[in-house]
Amino acid sequence: MDHADTRDRTRRSRLVATIMDDAVTVPGTRIGVGLDSVIGLVPGVGDLAGSAISGIIVYDAVQARVPVPTLARMGWNLLLDALLGLVPVAGDLADVAHRASRKNLRLLERAVEQHPDAGPPTAGYLAAALGLVVLPLALGLVVGVVLLVFLLRAIF
């Protein structure tokens, strides 16, 4: 991947982070609110959808072949973001403060700056990326569905 491709990927990731975490500033504050906060209001499904959209940044990180520990931190950020959003009201406020997309964008930019020409991903790298990012998100999905079922049973 050349420098232009890397810049294009981080540009797309920057756009996703802005849309998800900082699209609109709350009047009278410096607090940004994005699509992640809005769709996160939909119980269960919203936070998982937000994590899936924010996963574009992680995809770009895999394409840029950032180090595996960085991918693990990115996966953790997405998982924590989804789990925070499962808590009604307080979780939505915590979700605004957590800003997983912005954190993951900083991790991606830092990694690309330190290793601009990492080369194409190997099969081992892709397996590690899958294990560290996709599997925790799948686990988060399962936990979210189970908690949603318990919540619905408690209500009805």
C-alpha cells in the first residue's frame, strides 16, 4: 500500500469518526454528539449497529496492517462501546463520553505514522485480526441479545 492509499484510508476513517462521534456540537458546550449517540438510543440493536459502522475504522486499520496489539485495543474500544450502550440512559451518556470511533482513529493514525509501509497483510495477521476484533464483537452481540431478552422478559 502506498502513502496515497494510506492517506485515503485514514481520510475515510476520519470521516466515519466525525459522523459517529462529533457530527454536531451541543450548543453552549464543546461536547460533540454523533450518529453513534442517536442510533444508540434504540435498545440493543442501535449500539451494535453503531459498532458495526465504527468497524470501518478497524477495517482500514487491518488494510494498513497496524500492529496486532493496536487492533486488540481497537476491538476492545468497540466492545466496550457496545456494552456501555446496553445500560439504559446512563449507558447512552457513558457512550457519548467513551467515543470509540475517535479513539480508534487516533490509534490508526498513530500506527500508520509509526509504520507507514507495513506491506500487505499475511494470512497469520488476518487470522489474528479476526480473533482480536471480530470474535469479541460477536461475543458482545451474544451478550447484548441475552441481556435484551432478559430485559424484555422482566418488562413483560
